[in-house]
Amino acid sequence: MVNSISNILNQQSVLGLFSTEDSAADALDALSEAGFDSKEYEILTGTPYPEGTFGEEEPKHKLFRFPLIGAACGFIVGLGLTTATQLAYPVVTGGKPILSIPAMLIIMYEGTMLGAILMTVAGIIFESRLPRLFMGAYSPKITEGFIGVAVTSAPEKIQKAEEVLKKCGAEEITNGQDTSE
């Protein structure tokens, strides 16, 4: 765990800016051929392109699992809470059973919904890769219409990434975070 965090913090980033979608897609192909893993590079754009436009892998989301797990946990907690309460403080009324199912259903329903909602929020945060420990390179020109290809990798591979981006026709290459306009 500590080793993986130190690896993340020791990474460097380089950003290549492209003016066309085709040149950015070619850069992704060239990075893949140069031995970079698909997790080491990403597309940064201010325009909403559909998933897979640049030939990148479509992400496999697992968000649907979080509400199901949360609902199951909430149901179990609701069932346990109502059962334990009624058994700890038994109120015998006219020969009726101590565990009253209709009254328990309301608490179990609310527990199920609360668990599903809380786990959905946690799942959204997890699937969005938040918090992000290393932000990588960025340029304000991305919001002006340029397409950025950011490569975040070990320091010894950054020079190779710069060469690949230059070969593919990057109009500008920046290291680290660029705040100039």
C-alpha cells in the first residue's frame, strides 16, 4: 500500500496539445505501440466527445453494485434493529406476537433506501477516481478547443512519451502543470 502511494507521488506528467481528433487518436495509437499502458495516458478535452472516439478503451463501470450492496446492508440493519428492539423491550398486548412484521417493514424499507443512497454516493466518488492524488499536466488551451493527450508515468519514461507526442504532431508539449495563457 505504501509502495503504491510512493509510486503515484513519484510520477511525472507530460501533455501534448493537438488541434484535430485524428492526430490525437494517432497519438494514442503511437503511445500504445511504444509500450505505454492504457492507464498511463488519457484524453483531456473541453468538448464532450462520445466514449471511444479516440480509440481508447471504454471504461467498465461497476456503479450498479454499490446500491445493491448498500440496500442489502440497510435491509439487514433495519431487520436487526427492529428485531433486537422488540426482543429487548417486549410489549405483550392481548396475546399478539412480540415481533410485529407490518411495523418492522417500514423500518426495513427505510433502512434499505438509506443504505442504497449512501452507497450510491460512495460509489460515485469511487468510480470518479476521487480524491485524485496526482493531477498531472494541464493547459488552459484545452478549454479553447485543443485536445490534450496527457501521459503520466515514471520519470524515466517521460522523455519517450515526449518524443512520441512530437512525432504525432503535437502543436505544444508541456511538462507538469502549465498555468500560462
